[in-house]
Amino acid sequence: MAVGIRDVAREANVSPATVSRVLGGKPVNPAMRERVLQAVERTGYRPNLAARRLRSQRSNTIGLIVADIRNPFFTAVSRTIEDIAAQRGMRVILCNTDEDAAKEAAYLDLMAQERVSGVILAPARRKGAGRRPPPRPDFPVVLIDRTIPGATFDCVILENAAMAGELVDHLAQAGHRRIVGLFGADSGTGRERREGFEEASARHALDATSHLIPHGETEGAQMLRDLLCTAERPDAIMASNGVMLLGVLRALRALHIDVPGDIALAGFDNNDWMEFVGQGLTVIEQPVEDIGATAMTMLLDRIDNPDAAARRVVLRGQLVARGSTVPPAGTPAPGTGAPA
């Protein structure tokens, strides 16, 4: 015999309306929500999602479209979003575009077919004509990590230029003068971090160069080897994301270049493995939980207030200084003057 909402309500000792509110992701007293969810589990109730969708014209589902699920940054943000969605009784459809704007468009079409309540999107990189903003969908969209030029969506991003500048400040204060910055090609995030890198390098009068690296761990490997094999090897390398940082480490190991003995290394993202590499890697730790939580809050607000003005939330990261950026041998500590 099929279990219905009234059976769940009787089991939880609440009204059927309260059960509907919990299953619909609407505000309910947390203790009462927990009673209802436990009753759902005990009774084995399975809501008729198709019928609910027809009644509401929207599913109790959100879409989460990320640019590269292999990047631990997106994995961590996705986990936070999924946790909050589950607390609200919502489901998440996770899609990965591999930085392909065509796949992104196909997934946005899928979200429309699924009648999702809204989408959290890390936009794919756009080239040429693809730089034009996509057609505005008929559901709310919140952007994370990156913006889309010319588009007016809610977004939550990192203060990229300032954080890149803070890394350069740290390297300069440690005595590194010849610095190479590596940034994602055609990435809005990479472009902003590159601007911050170049501004801070000029402020410190460093011998610095910046390079754009294609997407993926292997595409820029030859470019990196060429940089490292020149007579003027840099004192330090800065990579603009964790995936790129891993690629740099692989190239350095292949060339038997020691960190930090031969070269300093710093970057973005604070993945678990980074503290165990040598003396640990110096990084900008992004507030991944805050990014995911803020994006979910903004999406739920947008669902309730579709005509409100678009909002832009900019968060700061935190410098985590470790052994990969210790001063070069013979460099005096800041403020101590030249060695005797």
C-alpha cells in the first residue's frame, strides 16, 4: 500500500501542510523539520515528483554547473552547496563543462527542461564570438568564481587582483626579485589575478613576467619547461590555481629542480596535499565554504525576489605562508640590513 503525506504527518505528529512545507524547502522550525524528515525515512515515503512539478511548474531542484570538477576548488564549493540544499529539502543536479561554452549551453537547456528552481554557474571560458553573454534563461542564475562580461547576474567572487598582489608582496618581502606568474588563458579569474600580479610587481620594481597557460594539466607543460630551462631561471613562480600549481610541481620534479632550494613556489587554493609537499606550499586559501553558502543564499533570495537588482559579493582569501617561499640563500631578513 502506497504511503502518502497524511501517513508521514501522522507519524511525525504534525499537519499535512507542515509536511508539504518541509518537502517543498520552505521555512520550518528546525526541530519540526527534523521530525518530518525522520518520519519520511521511517515510513519510506517517496513524493510524486512529477505531479509536484506539474502543480508548481518548478521542480524542487537546483542546477550546479561547474567549469572543471577535477579542480578541488569546485569540488569543495559543490560540497557546501549540496549540504545546504539537502538541509532545505532540495536536490542538486551537478554538471561539468570542461571549460566548454557549448557544453555549458547544453546544460542550461537541460536545466530548463528539468524546470529547475535556479542554477549556480561557474561560467566556462569564452573565446571570440563566444564571449557574448548567453541568452538569459527563465530561471534565476547566480555566478560563482567568475563573471560574464555584459551579463547582469548575481555573483559571488574572490577579490582576485588584491589576493594576487598579496602573494607578490609576500614573495618580494622574502627577497625574490625575478618572478614568473602563470595564469589561465581566456579566464576572467586568471585575467584579474594577472592584473594584480603585474600591478604589485611594478610597485616593487620586480623583474617579473606573466604568461597565459591553456586549460588542463598538460597543455602548458612545454611552455613551463621552456621557461625553467632558460639561463635566466626565475627566483619564484606563482600559479593562479591549484590544478596549475600541481602541473608546475610535476614539471619541477621532472627537471630535478628543488622547492624552495632552487626556486620558490606559491599559488592559489589550499588543497589538503599542499601542506605535505616539502616544507609546505605558500598559497592564497579561498573561502570555499563562504562562497558556496553565499551563492545558495543569493539563489534562494533571487527565487523569492526575481525582480530585485543584481548583487555582486566580493570575498577575500587568506595568505597561508609555508616553506616553499623562504628567502633565497644569503638574502637578509627584512629589516636586518646586509649580512656582515
